[in-house]
Amino acid sequence: MSSLLLRPHPTARPTGVAGVVEWFGAMQAQDVASGHWSLGVRLPGHTLTDVLAALEGREAIRTWPMRGTVHLVPPRDAHWMLDLMGVRALAGAAARRAVIGLTEADAERAVDVLGAALAGGGRLTRSQCLARLTEAGIDNAGQRGYHLLWYASQRGVTCVAPNVGKEQTFVLLDEWVPDPVRLDRDEALATIAVRYFRSHGPTTRQDFAGWTGLTATDAKRGIAAAGDGLTTVRVDDVEMVVDPALLDAPRTPVDDLVALPGFDEYLLGFKDRSLMVDPAHKQAIIPGGNGVFQSTVVRGGRVVGTWKRTVTKTRVTVTVNPLVDVDAGERTRIEEAFAPYGRFMGQPLRFDWAA
């Protein structure tokens, strides 16, 4: 929980959106609202307006740096992340195109069309991008449109800019980030290893490989390249990797409560979630195993409930579904744990209890 910046860290406390995103290296952001609260919960005192302003100010950008999944990343690091990890997702692009009825020529022409449409500081919404593809005679119906937009970003030509209203927008990556950091392969592997383990550890090399999409060989190579930046410990007789700064962190159990978004590094940053989730609760958190994670209530590092929100102009209604028995006192504590979220949203909270 300290590594994840959900409790005080013994040596570091990143400030601002840029600092938090750089601490993690990359943060889950396929769901926009979840990504905003993932930042807000780690930045006490920040509001949604503050986070939106920081993203508009390019403190972080969204792209597909690993596993074909959207993350927030430090803008200047996007290129080397795509070169190191994003390229692995491209290996399956041809097979996907065959399924949805696209050719490689279609994909490459779409990249050219989008590049031309966005050149010179252009910024287009998703629907405007698709309209440009249609004008160019490229069929983007159904899943083809998503694939072509993904492919252009995966190739490092475009990236996702902040929404206009509720719609995604795209810009040229090289124009949005004119001064990228360039790393050789070993530097890149060491950098992503340090960032992953300092923000998630102690955890395993297998979790690191799963998070990055790297091979087991490259995961091992990255840890080795990190040198003294990482160390190993044994947890339940399993070797795990950790930031050395945490070796002196307090080990006293903490009975704290925190409300987290569904798509948060707390769960999605690990392949093995046994430390956080009772197996009996997995179905409630990931209904049907479809990859859509419910927002969670976490007590003492363990998931004890899920929640959903309904936002209106005047308030936010939070519906809590406890996964463990809670008495009246616990309900009060859980509702109090949502106070930071109410301040972040800038609206009063109303609570419903599903059980």
C-alpha cells in the first residue's frame, strides 16, 4: 500500500500529476473517470478540475504502451515505452485484422491519413478521426475503427489527448511531445523495472512480466540492469523484488479504509491478486471475468466491498455493495472513507447500500 502511494511512503511522496505518473511509470487509464480518481486518491487536496488542468497541460498523456491497453504515461517517456513494450502488441495486429476484415495496406493508409489530418497542431475527436478515414475511403465500421485508431497510436504516430466533453481526442505524438527521452534497451528495461517495483513491490518477477508484457528473459534482464535500485525479499517463502527504501518501512498492520476506482494499479498492476482479494470475492469484483473491474472499498489492504457512482449536476450517489459483514459502525467508517472522493468531485455524496 505504501508502494502504491495509498499510504505514506518512508522516503518519497510525489507531488502533482506528473510526479505520480512518473512514480508508477504507467497507470491504467482505459476508463477515463477511473484514471482521474486513480490520480486524485494519491494527491490529497487535488480536485477533478486540478487533474483535468494538469492533463491539458501535458503532465501526462494516454497511449497504449504495453499489453495493448491504455495507460497514463510521462509524455517524454512514451516513445521508448512503445519501442520496448508496445511493439509486442503489434505482433498480433495482423491476426486481428484478418478477423475484422482489414489489410495491412488499410492500416498503413489510415496512419498516413490521420498523420496528415493532425499535422500542424491539429486535434480531432474520435468521431472526427473516423470521418477523415471514411472520406479517404477506408472502411472503419464496427471494430475496424478502434483497431485503426489503436494502430496509429501503437505505431507512435498519434496519442490520446484529454477529452473534449465526453469524447476522446487524438493528436500527433511528436507534436505533443517534441523532446522525447531516448533510452537504449538495457536502460529502458532497468527504468521500467525500477518504476514498477518501487510502485508495486514487494512482488514477483512474474507480476512484472505480466504487467509489462515483456518476456520472462527481458523481465529478468531488467531487474538485473536495475542493480542496487532494487533488492529481493522473501514473502511467504516466495522471492519478491522491492525498492530498498521499503525495507525500513513500518510493518504494523493498519486498519485503514480507502475507496478506489475499478481500473487501478492496486489490482490491475498484478497478475497474482491473492494478497488483495479473497477468492470468494473475485466474481463480484470482475463479474464474468470479462476484464471490467468494479470500483473497490479496501480495508487494511484487502477488498471488502465494491461501489458504483451516479453523477448528476448537484450530487454524486454512491452505491456500496459490501462483500463482508459490516455493522452500523463499519458503514459509518466506510462512508467517511469516501470523503476525499466527495472533495475531489466537488459535490456532496449520497449513499445507497446494496446489502
